[in-house]
Amino acid sequence: MKKLLVANRGEIAVRVFRACNELGLSTVAVYAREDEYSVHRFKADESYLIGQGKKPIDAYLDIDDIIRVALESGADAIHPGYGLLSENLEFATKVRAAGLVFVGPELHHLDIFGDKIKAKAAADEAKVPGIPGTNGAVDIDGALEFAKTYGYPVMIKAALGGGGRGMRVARNDAEMHDGYARAKSEAIGAFGSGEIYVEKYIENPKHIEVQILGDSHGNIIHLHERDCSVQRRNQKVIEIAPAVGLSLDFRNEICEAAVKLCKNVGYVNAGTVEFLVKDDKFYFIEVNPRVQVEHTITELITGVDIVQAQILIAQGKDLHREIGLPAQSEIPLLGSAIQCRITTEDPQNGFLPDTGKIDTYRSPGGFGVRLDVGNAYAGYEVTPYFDSLLVKVCTFANEFSDTVRKMDRVLHEFRIRGVKTNIPFLINVIANENFTSGQATTTFIDNTPSLFNFPHLRDRGTKTLHYLSMITVNGFPGIENTEKRHFEEPRQPLLNLEKKKTAKNILDEQGADAVVDYVKNTKEVLLTDTTLRDAHQSLLATRLRLQDMKGIAQAIDQGLPELFSAEMWGGATFDVAYRFLNESPWYRLRKLRKLMPNTMFQMLFRGSNAVGYQNYPDNVIEEFIRVAAHEGIDVFRIFDSLNWLPQMEKSIQAVRDNGKIAEATICYTGDILDPSRPKYNIQYYKDLAKELEATGAHILAVKDMAGLLKPQAAYRLISELKDTVDLPIHLHTHDTSGNGIITYSGATQAGVDIIDVATASLAGGTSQPSMQSIYYALEHGPRHASINVKNAEQIDHYWEDVRKYYAPFEAGITSPQTEVYMHEMPGGQYTNLKSQAAAVGLGHRFDEIKQMYRKVNMMFGDIIKVTPSSKVVGDMALFMIQNDLTEEDVYARGNELNFPESVVSFFRGDLGQPVGGFPEELQKIIVKDKAVITDRPGLHAEKVDFETVKADLEQKIGYEPGDHEVISYIMYPQVFLDYQKMQREFGAVTLLDTPTFLHGMRLNEKIEVQIEKGKTLSIRLDEIGEPDLAGNRVLFFNLNGQRREVVINDQSVQTQVVAKRKAETGNPNQIGATMPGSVLEILVKAGDKVQKGQALMVTEAMKMETTIEAPFDGEIVDLHVVKGEAIQTQDLLIEIN
């Protein structure tokens, strides 16, 4: 023998080639067209295409073409490997008839053991115990008759089957009918024969097999046994050698029975005798007359090269004299070994085969580790045509426990990305006590649901590359897709540090009342820094990211200890963080709390709206405050968009109950010095202040959300409030008009205790007045702000540099806007309404919209305007301009108009009751016949069952959510779920620098992303490919020194390729494909009535058939595929009503 052809593919072909190389033999490979990039093709000395025009598997079953290649290439012999034609008698007969050596058993052995019915007869003749079964192949009637005699359950088996295919367990007549049909179909497809026999099913046994070698000189030995009990769908998953769960005497008894059977038939070459073991009995089931997938572990514990032995035996050599194997009693048994089969099956999706390109492949190694690799390399395209095996990994050690630990290490060391694998499942199996004790049986997997509890796979490198690719190609949502600019690193502050006791220290040590005393006893005006919340909300659409906050947080905490607080959250924080920044506000809070332990964190809380846009039940409000207080919020600025006290009372009490500071808020509107606006006069604010003090508030806040409070009005308002209540007063304004500094100066003279400011680089305009400017404005006065202004200026250098990142989100107001005194729009509402107007084509009429905003406010009765009431006025103003309506038109034609939903909701009372009530006639026109609410909306809302919501959310996100996630889901259900989806798809993009987050990467740019302490992703973008016909581009990266490819659809490219319709997630009437593959059989037609569980269609992938069943009783509406059609995961197959 000089040249050998392997009639197989993948890892077993490579295994045989290696054995041949060591024996000095030339090698020949054959491959199907779909396998042209398979590794085995390139491992051989020569390789040839077979089965042209045939299906992939059929190509490897093309006997005549394989023999043609063998003869034309000058091969002497053919090795069949395992599976495919390895047990096919016709193939072996034709090989030998062609004058070639068949590396395998004699023909009569294939005849006996290739047919499980004849094998049973041979076992009976050798007096080896077997399982009761039919006497030969049977039709469905014969199978049913056997079940009637012996009772269910029974095992349906293909006579020529193997590898778990063509096998089904039936427990009743219905399962017998379906299982028989499926087993027969699989057997015809995999083995070319549909003969079926039936035997009694042994419940919960162990599966033990014995490795046999026999030569043509009458020598037969065993190489000990393997425990193959860990199976799924009758396919082996993990194998052990030797069977540590059985006694040595029992193992020897089984091995001797195997040798006895093989000697009785004069067996030649390698084979495996398989048994089921139950209690202290064993039952013969079959002989596999070929090399087994798991031969590897036997080689490790014996030192015998089984494949080389096969080849040498086929050359007629003697096992002992020429091959050199010792006598049976001298066969070594060295330690223990485990084999795991790494497959592209998704254990979280019923082990459905996955397909696609392998992005990353990194294998383990080290002492006692063996890898038998098939087609596992970066760039390989896993197709649905062949077996899902990627690589077999074996570990070996002296003790079984050490072998298990080694396997655990090895499985964790694998890095396979781009396709799903069964590695998480294998890790769970080898960690399970049933496995480590050696007691696992064939039903171990089915009976151990904990094996399917998988940790979340972070896969941070791959997810990061996908995000970078998407942004690089398609841009960040809502901004122009321009090339990334070069930015200098932000300047870091040089601080003069001084240790001082802070308001936060007082709160933590002495409680909220002590903080109130501290404020009252402080002569200087105190400052709240809004930079981390309202400043960027006003100027940069709330887009400031945690990554940039972290860069300066510690400096703020240490360099500005005199701050009263730092504002951290508001309603828009939640919406924008989740929706646009792919960032959890809770995570932000936790990270900043660690960096700023000495600074009080403050939030804006919308009373009964919390941080959402609707009224919530009282227990939701209480729960949010509880969780937020626990996570790090210290000061809750509680307001109502209509200044309606009933909407604030519950929140104030909840804050007090949690030991935090309740800052009850008056929203300022109008002008207390304007006699033509008597509704909101000084007495109104004084009366409201008294009511708020009576609720138990710690601090009184005045929220001037639009910047309407003029300097003289500020002096009078604060003076009279100080005379009215005994609470510290905290003033908030916006610098829209340019009068902010002088307004604060007047308020300070009047005795205001705390004012809101922002760092200079994020101050002015619709933001707050500048921290540094107010310092110098009050310098040398009796109530100057006692901050270290040099530290503040150093910190501001950082913000000055960082603000440049956010240029695409700038509000566009570059100078004071005194028009605010006319339209009275809060800054956030101004920018939002301007964007809305542009979106509906009314950008050119924005001046009219501003005028209309004022008119609508007066139509509504001159209401308080802050989110969400400010949006109601804006929606109505836009509606009226868009429809060319006047106030008179609304009254005249209102009954025929459909007003914006926010306006209807407002007039129904969903936001509460405005000062002075609703204009009655207008309310009737807008609400029409809908019921109205005249008391607190929260009284009508049912309490939320948090445990029920938690269970519902867990089903949606796949893990048990924390309290903070439950409350976020309640307030922003779809936004939160979309955020979760983004997290699964892109991971922690918060770790990216902001220019990269917003603009992706430039060609040849290199970035580093620190994913955790001591772990960094080094990423370089090497190339962006041209779009293909479907508009897809390939981006080539270097990730930590390894080449990676990412495919992204370029949404700017017009394509003629029509995508197949996908089944809608969550639509029970649409049935989608569960895996890629093809449609094997369609069992219904449109209009058919079907019952729940009825088989509708059979699909096939990687030689595994899946029956699609009706999810409920109904009627077939439409079929979207035809027999033989190729399908991808989630392609729409059937519609059913």
C-alpha cells in the first residue's frame, strides 16, 4: 500500500491523513462543491471534486465517483472514516471489486454488523445478552404489533443507522406513527436504506462501548471500554474512558463479552461493540464496524494509534508480531480521558445548528490536551449542509477528577465567535455532580434542566467591532454621517486640594435635618452644579456620556467640596440614556457615586410622573424613590408641572421615609411685577410655599424653568418667601435672556440659600448661569460663593475640550434670547419644538409658532409650563399653525377637529388640575364626550404587582432583573427593552471614547478600549470593502493582533435584492424557520384545518430533521415556501389562524 484515499470529510479525514503521513503513505482527498474550502481538502497530497451536480451529502455517497477518483489518482486503498459510506456493504464490495483495499472489516462483517437485525442474531449465537426486539425489519404494522406485545416505550431504529440518526423513542401509537416515518426518512437520506426495526426501550441506562481490534490472523483484543452515556437525541456529546462509574470486574465482564462476540464471527479491523447497562446487567445493542468519533480517548489511555492499526491490519499485518501491540493482559490502562464534541449548535435554542462565518477561532492547549480539528478557523463559512462538528477536544490525566478540571479549563479557553457553539452547555455538563461521579445515564441531559442555565456571554470584542462597524458605515442616529475629526485629549485639571467637611458627609453622618441646619447657618450662598444634568440637557440634548463624566468626576468631588450638590438625573436622563446612548442611568449613578463619595447627588423628580411622562400608581412612585435613594440619590427636587400640591405630597413623604432630602418645588411662571398678569402674583407663591412647608419638605426650591424671573422680581420673590417660610430656599433659573447673573445677584441679596450654576463651558444660553461668573459677581460681597474658583477654572478646561465632541447636538442658540419673556418656553421645549417644526416642514414658520405658543398658553388659561405641560402647549401650537387655525377657529370648529392626544389627555385631567381650573368651554370642545378626572389621577391607578412585572420582564430579557431594572421597565417599557436589545447586540459601548462612539473609526486608525482593569481591546480598522449587490460591506479590523471581519449593510446603498419575509417576533400566527437549511416536506396546504401538535412541515439542516407543528388548532392561511427551498433562520414558513 502506497497511496490511500479517504472517502470522508472534516476532522476524520484529517485524522486519517496524519496517520498515513506517519506511515509514509501518500494521501488523496475527495470533496463536494460546497466543501471546497474544507481543511481536509488541503491536508491531503491530492484532492478531487466528486458528485458534481448532486446535493452536498449525496456527493459523499456517490460510490462510483469515489472509486473513479481512487483509480485515476493511483490510490491502492480507501479508508471510509466514520458515518457516510463507512458501513455501506455495497461501497466496500465495489471497492474490493475494483482491486482496491478497503480499510475496514471483511464484507461479511459489514453485512452482519451493518444491519442491526443480523447483528442481534450474531450476538444471540455468541450468547451475548441483548434487548428484546423484532425479528428483522418491519413495516409500521409490525412495529405496532411489537409494541402491543412488549408494551411502550419502544425504540425505533434504522437497520443501517448510526450516529443517533434514524432513531426515535415512541411512547404511544401516535408517536410510533410519526417516529417511524421520521426515522425512515432520516435513514434513507443518511444511509440510503429505509429498513426499520423496533426493540424494547431500556429506560435510563448507561451506554458503554468496547473498542475492538482484530487482524486476519485470528488475533482479537479489546482496548478497554468507553462510557458514552452523556447523549442528546441519541447522539453522543461527551465520552469518558475508562467507565469510572462501573466496577473493574463489571467492566472486564463487558469487555470479555465484546471479544467473545467478535471472535465468534472472526472480526477483522477496528470495531466497537456497544451495550446498554442497567443495574448489574448489560445488553448488546450493536457493533459499529468502523472507527468511532471517540476513538481518541481510547488512544490516550492505551497509547495505541487505532487509525494506524486499521491501515496496517488492512495490509495483512499481525497485531502482535508486526504491529507491535502487546497481548491482552499487557494492554496498558493509563489514567483517564474525556472527549467533548464542540459543535455549532445553539444550546439556548434547542440545539439548533447555527450557520455563518467564524469571526474568531482561538483554541486551547497545554499538557494533557488533544485537539482533532475539522473546519475550525477564522473566516470559515459554516453551512447547513454537513454535520455541525467543529472540533473534538480531549483531556487526559492520571485521575478522572484532574481530567475534569483540565477539561473545564480547556473549554473556558476556547474563543469561537461568529457562530454559536455548545461550549456553555458542555461547561455545565462537566461541572455537574452526576457527571463528575461517573453516574450519568443516557437520560442525564433530559432530566437535568440546570444544564441549560447559561451565564451571559459577554463576547466584548465581537460586539464592540459590530458597533464600530455600524457607526462607521451608517453613522450615529440623528446626526450627519461625517468623517471623524481629530481631537486632542481633554486637559486634566491641576488642583489645589483642601480637605473639608461636605454636605454629603453631614447627611451620611447626621441625617437630612442636619443638612438643613448646615444650610441655614451658612452665610455664603451655596452652589449646586448642574453640569452633569441640566446644563447638557439644555445645550446638548442630554447627550453627555458617562465616559466623559468619569474623566472629571473625581476632580469635581475633590476640587469643589464646597458644592451643596451636583445634579445627576432628570426625566430626560432616563429616556436619552437608554434610547440614544445605550447607557443605563443606574450604572451611571453607581459609577459616579464611587468617584464622588463626598458630593450630594440631586435629581429632578416629576411628582406623580417620577421620571416618566404619565401618572403612576403611588406604589411605583414610592418604589422608584426607594431604589434611587439606595443607589445614591441624596436630594430629590420634587415638582409638578401644574404646581398642583396633591401630585407632590406622596413623593415628599416617600423621600423623608428613605432618609433623604425632600426639596419641594414651586415652578415659576409669568411676572410677579406685571399687574396685567395677576394670576401668578406674589401672594400665590407665598401661599403655595406655606402649603409645601406643611408637607414636611426640607428645602423649598423655586424652579424658573424658562428663565422668566427678572432681577427685581427675584429680589422681591425671595425676600417675601424668606419671610413666609422657615425653609432654606434653592433657586434654579436658565440664562436664556442673558439676565441670569444679575437675577442671581438680586436673589442672593434677598437671602437665597442655594443657587444652580453650571461650569462656564456649559453655561449661558438655555443652560444655567456660569459658576465662575457668579463667583466673581459676588466676590468681596457679604454672601460670596466660597468655592475654590481656580479649581473650578481648571475643571472647566476639561469641559471646554469635551464640549467639542458634542457639536452635532448643539442647541444653536448663540446669543441671549429676550423673546423668552414673550413665549415663555422652557429651553428644552424650545429646542424640541424647533426640531418638531422642521420635521413636519414648518421650520420656516417657527417665528409664527413662537407667537402661537403664547396664544395657546393664554387659551389654556395661562398655565405652568414645564415638562410635560410645556409639551402640551407646544403640540397645540404646532397643530394650529399646521392647520392654519386661529383661536376663533378652534371654538367655532372644535367639535369636528381631532386634537393632539397630549392636548386631549391634559384637558381630561391626566396631568392634574391647573391653577384656576380648565377653561370650561374649551375643555368641552377638546375632550368631547370623554370622561374627565377632577381629583388626583394616581387615585385611579391600580397598584403595580412588582413580582408579576419582574417575572414578565425576566421572560423578555432572559435573566432575573434587579429592582432598578423593573422600575425602569415600568416607566419606559419599550425603550428599556430596546436598550436591552442594544446591549445584547453591541455590549458596553459606554467604554468607547465619545468621538468613536458618535463617528466610528477612520481607516488605519487605532484605538484602545479598556474593558476592565488590566484588560484592553486594541483595535485598528484596516479596510472597508465595497458594497455587494445586497448593499453589504466587509470591514476588516485588527483586534488584539488578530484579523477580524464584520459584515454591515450600508443603508445608503440602493439594492435590487429582495429579502425574504421574516416571521414577526411575538406574532403567534406566523411560524418561522428555526434554523437554516431546506424544506424537506410540506404536509398541509392553504385552507387546511389543523389541530394543535399536528405536523405541518419538515425542515432539514446538517442532516437533522425538524418537524414544524401547529401551535394551536386553526386554519392554514398561506404557505411561503416550497419543497426543496433553502431557508434561513426566522424566514416565514406558514401563516395560520
